[in-house]
Amino acid sequence: MRVEEKKRKIRSDKKRDVKPSLPTDLKECVYRLSYITNTPVKNVIESICISGLASSKVMDYLSNYFRRGFSFGSTVYMGDMSNEPIRHLYKNIEKERVSTRLKDGHGETYDILKRLAYALDCSPALAASFLIEASIRNSDFVDDYMTRHLEE
């Protein structure tokens, strides 16, 4: 007689925890955006990551630090192993950890973040913090985010 094990179903909207360490001033900026828009911080950070990954300006900025190749959409970025790892850029900065949840699954935000982390030669949490910083510095994100909030 054969016993069959039941496999648990996997949620289609499954999310993964990511806890990037942000510089203190950047964390305050994210918390201010959260307060102004009356949106949870986790959702603000998720929006920042999604917008940053979709922005060609942000990806062009990040491509200066790629140590390995990275393809996203129809664009292929070439890496250079002689580039300084971004771990060294975040070494002597006072940081605070924030928590967020990104969608996991085939082609979702967390998967793209893992590939970005591989291209940057760092952990997904450090790649997320670098992506958040680059996205916030890109004024288009803040303008679009505030405009969307005001329209709602």
C-alpha cells in the first residue's frame, strides 16, 4: 500500500521579506513620504523598488557599478569585474534597517532584485538599499509618487 503526501499549495501573490539597511537621512525621507501619503512604509519601499527597476535613468546609474552582466527587458548591461564593489561604498555610513515585502515568483520584483544583486556582486538587501537610494535621488519618482497620491 502506498501513502501519498499532500503538497501544500503556493500562493500566487507570495511575497518575500527584504530588510535593506538605509542611511539615516534616506530612512527619514522614506518615513516622511509614508507620513505625507498616509501609506505604510512597507508599501512605500515596495513602490520605490518597482519604480526604480522600471526606470531607465536609475538602471543606467546602477549600471556603472555592475560587476557582472545584467539584462532587463530589452536592455543588456555589461559588467566589469574591475568596478569597485558597492559594499565598500556603504561601509562607514550610519545605517538603519527597514523592512519590506516584495513579490516573489517568476519574473516578479524579488527575482529581478536577486539578479540585480548578482550583477552588483552583493546581497539582495544591499542591492535593495542601493536601488532605493538611486530611485529617491531620481526626482521623477518622487514627483510621480506624489502626483499619483494626490490624484487618488
